Amino acid sequence: MVSITDREDDRSRRSPPPPVPGPPLWTSWLQIGLSSMLAVLFLVMLSKTWEQNQRLMRLEQRLQGLENSRALDRTSVLEEQQRAMVGRLQSLESGAQRLDALERQQEEWRSALADMRDRAVRRPQADPDLFPTSPMPSSGPGRPNPAPAARGDGGVLRPPAPGSP
């Protein structure tokens, strides 16, 4: 006799095993597709980031060049202003030196004038004419030279006329 348990054992051997519960087969393909899509998107983002970094570096280089150019222009203008200022200062210094020399000369003249006045006050006036005039030589033998006002020519000396002795 066959027991019930034997029958069940026979049935389990003859029939296919029941399907194992789990995810369907298409879900693994979906996971592979999504993973590959994420990898491609990641690579695209990396390339776009690299391109943006390259653009930023070029823009920074251009900006640095412009800043250097502007700084060079400002430096050139400041150098020109400094040269002009140095020229003005040098001309002022030379003017100040000339002024100092003139002031020293003026002071020397003032002291010389004061010395001359002191000597004139201390010395008695024996001869009122400090610079005596010497007689003028005559223009010819035995002929006196007339005074300039008497000649009528206003004191201008002229050669004698061709017919006069």
C-alpha cells in the first residue's frame, strides 16, 4: 500500500519545481540600461566641466592681459608725470640757486656801498671833486677843440672836412 506521503513525493518528482519568487527578468535589463545611461551622463558632465574650465582659463588670461596693459598705461602716464615734475623741480632748484647767488651779490654790493659811505664820512672833504677831468687834447696844432655843445653837432665826433687843414 501506498501512503499519502509517498504519493506527494511522487508528484513532486514528476512536476517541474514551482517558480522561485523574485524580480522578473526585464528588471535586470532595466538596471543595466539605467546604469549605462548614468555613466554616459557622468562622462558628458565631465567633458562639459572640462570645456568650461578651459574657457574660464582663457578668459582669465585675457583679463590678466588687459589688466597688465592698463597697469602699463597707468605706469607710463605716471612716469611721464614724474619726469615732468623732476624737470620742474630741477628748474626751480636752478632758479633758487641763481636767486641765492643774486642775493649774495646784492648783499656784497650793499656792504661795499656801506663801506664806501663809512669811508666818505670819516674822510674829510679836502677835494670835493673825486674824479677830476683832464683837459681834452686839441684837434690840431695851435687850434683848440671846441666843446661839443659849441660845435652844434650834439657831441658827435666827425672826421674833419676834406678841404680843412
